[in-house]
Amino acid sequence: VTSGRAADVAIVGGGVIGLALARELAGRGRRVVVLERGETAQEASWAAAGLLSAQSDVGVPGAFFDLAIESRALYPAWASDLEAETGEAVGYRATGLVRCAFDAGESEALRGFLWQRERGLPLEWWDAPVLAARFGGALSPDVRSGLFFPEEGVVDPRKLTRARGVSVRVRGVEVRSRTAARRFWIEDGRCLGVETEGGRLAADAVVDAAGAWAAFDRELPFAVPVEPVRGQIVELDLGGSAPDTVVHSEAVYLAPQGGGRVLVGSTLERAGFARVVTAGALGALLESAARLWPAVRTARFVTAWAGLRPGTPDGLPILGDCGIRGLYFAAGHFRNGILLAPVTARKIADLLTGGAASPDLASFRVGRFRSGRAGPSPVSGPGVFR
Ligand SMILES: Cc1cc2nc3c(=O)[nH]c(=O)nc-3n(C[C@H](O)[C@H](O)[C@H](O)COP(=O)(O)OP(=O)(O)OC[C@H]3O[C@@H](n4cnc5c(N)ncnc54)[C@H](O)[C@@H]3O)c2cc1C
């Protein structure tokens, strides 16, 4: 059974990545269908803190760093276009971000970011007197140095995906909620569409943007080593004691959301698909946060949640074509999917509408995992993920 009209592009997954790509493609005149197993934007993209940390998270030069910087640069216009189109605010703010060091070892690790100056990227070294002048007594006096990244920012992921949902509907994208893709429809080495419980959807191109579930088709002739990495977040109301910039230690970050609200995140846990909040994680997050920003101890607890990041063995996303004609990936964005949504949408849309793979996607193709049909690579011990 073939259900409905054929699409130019079928996208599996209605998170920030699938919706951003759908919007971009519809803006280029393509007929797009998004298949979403549940409701759109209820998984990782709902759970994210919304840090746009390109310089302060990646740290090492290379294709991934370049991708992150390119995406951050797209953000201001991307956010304001979306707001103008939908009338919905998305909470984008260039707050800056300070990474804090408690001891000589952590200070030394911060020096590892200083190469970015040679790239013309702004950073400021803040020693203890500068930190005291900037934050008064709000920051722990135990912090001995900091590195400030003035161009980092935040967005509100829930507002962002809600606006994106409005935008794709305005642009004529068909979003099929409660419609799970069961497998890709592949014949003679070509992907012809997607098989769902309601039948087949024919499409000229299919994009797997299914987040932590991107390996849902176990019959593909290659492994898609994406697996869930749980993150937990606590929301606090710090009132007038909230920081006005993102404050980050080795262990934790405080991300201001406006109105005194602060998100404290996040854990990195390999616990399968169990999207639960645990007492131990909340205790550890709050303890680390209070060590950095003592007012946390008297903050009002608002809520807490968990989400599943789409992790890959090398911590890098899976982008582009895969050797099966008509099948593409936009998955595995791990800790940076909110940041990387604009650049992913643009580059995958370029690939689908222009035909040629952009050379800067080469290092992100799924073909880099040449482990045969063994399934997702086992992830062993801490440190495998950045
Ligand atoms: C606690 C936490 C904090 C984070 N903080 C940040 C941050 O500060 N900055 C940042 O940039 N990133 C952050 N991230 C990472 C970011 O959330 C993810 O990288 C991003 O949301 C991934 O988007 P996605 O669209 O690929 O996945 P998702 O949002 O998970 O969307 C995938 C969608 O696919 C659907 N789906 C799955 N299987 C099927 C199927 N078979 N058929 C149809 N639909 C299917 C799912 O229901 C889901 O809606 C954080 C993540 C977590 C969990």
C-alpha cells in the first residue's frame, strides 16, 4: 500500500533537526513530509538547555569546530527570520559564556582554548580580581580563573521548536504525528521511500533525522552507531541572584533563561532509553552548581527533567549520503543539536537540492564507521564522548 501523495523529501523525526531541515527545504519549494512517531519536538530537542557553545565546548580545531562556528554565526538571522515569520519569540540571546577553573590543573586546561585567538575568535582571560569585579560575591571565591567567550549564547529550545512547528505548517510541510517509520523502503540499492505502519510513503529522497533512534532500521547493510546518552537538567528560580551570562565549570553549567530562571545541567549517562530523572543525578548537579554559584543553595526548585541525546562513538554527527541512492542522514548531534540545527538544515538542503555533496560534510558521513553489521559500537567507560 502506498499512502498519500509522493513527497520530494520524507524526513523521519520531528525534532529540531527534522523540523529545521523541513523548513529549509519547503522554503526552497520542495514538497516535504515529516514522519514523527509521537508528537514533534518532545524528545531531546525539548529537553535541551539551549546553549550555543561553539567555542567553549569543542575546543580543538577541525571540521567539527568549523561547523559549530558556522552554525553559531547563522543563529541571529535564523532566529529573527523565524520570529518574523511566525510571531513567536525563540529566546535567542548572545549572553556570552564563562568557563571557570578551581585549580591550577583546570586553569591549564582553559589555556588549551587560547589558540582560538589566532583564528580571530574573541576570548578574554579573567583572573580572580576580574571575576570578582564582574560577579561581585555571587561567584564562588574558590574560582581562580575564567575564560570568557563573548559570542556564545542561548536560545529557548522549546520556544524554538514551537516556532519551527508553526513555520513548517505555514510553508506547507505535511507533518504526520503518531506515525512511526518502521524501515526504509529500499530496492536495488535505491531508497524509494519509507515504510510505516500505515503503509509506504514514496519519496525521491529520505532523511533519517530520528535522533537517538536513528538506528531504527536494523536491516540496513551498514551500522548506524547512534545510541542514547541521557542528560538531566534542574530548573531553579534564582530571582535577582541569577547570572546574566552562562557560567560553566568542569562539572556543571548554569544557563540563564530570563526572569531569574536558571537551568543547571547536565549529566552524561549511558542508561539505554530510560528517560527518567534520578535523585542521585539531581543531588550531584545541585552540589556542583552550589560550589560554583553559592546562591543555588537557597534557590527555589522549579522542576527537573531528562532527555536522550543522540550519541555516536566519536561524538560527531552523522551527516550526508550513505551509498544507498536517495537515503541521507542528519543524526547523531549528541550535545550540540540545537547549536548545529541551522548549519545542518542548510548543508543537507544544499545536498538534496544541488545534488553534490559539500566537501565539508565528508568527515561526517556514516561511512566513517566501517564496523560491518555488528550494530552500534560498544561504548566503554567515560571519556569516549567529549
Ligand atoms: C539534557 C540535554 C541538554 C542538552 N543541551 C544542549 C544544549 O545546551 N545545546 C545544544 O546545542 N544541544 C543540547 N542538547 C542536545 C540536543 O538536544 C540534541 O542534539 C538535539 O535535540 C537532537 O535533535 P534531533 O532532532 O536529532 O533529536 P530529537 O529531538 O530527539 O528528535 C528525534 C525525533 O525522532 C522521532 N522518531 C524516533 N524514531 C522514529 C521513527 N521510527 N519514526 C518516526 N519518528 C521517529 C522521535 O520521536 C523524536 O521526536 C541537549 C540534550 C539533552 C538531553
